[in-house]
Amino acid sequence: MAKYRKKPVVIEAVQYDGTFPMEFLRYDERVFSDGGNGICIKTLEGVMTARPGDWIIRGVKDELYPCKPDIFEATYEPAEVAP
């Protein structure tokens, strides 16, 4: 068995504040209200729900998915943006 390290990838993300639609997701047909204070996101793995405080990530192939704050903080750090 071999060990592998995840390649460094820069992603876009926004912390969901409970309002819908957020500018980051405004015209995306993959995102819809769950009828309460969350949003449903059609991900590559099926429909997932994001609650206020969760992060919404746009991946390298424009895929969307929610991420819990503790996982986000353990996995991501701010990226330096080139001028």
C-alpha cells in the first residue's frame, strides 16, 4: 500500500448565513431552499443540505457541496491571491 497527499487546490467558498439565495449561488439550478433555514445542493453524490454556519464550496470542476465548519477549518486555509 502506498501513501498519497492531496494536491494543493484553490477553491472558492462562502459560509452560509441562512439567507437564500446568496450571491455565490444566485443563479445555480443545483441549489434550492429546503423550506426551512437550510438549502439543498445537488452534489455529485446526491442532494445534501447546508445549514447556517456550514461552508459552501465550489470545487475545481465547478461542483458544489456543503462542508461543516470544523472539517473546513481542518482542511482549508486562506489562499494568497496573485496580483
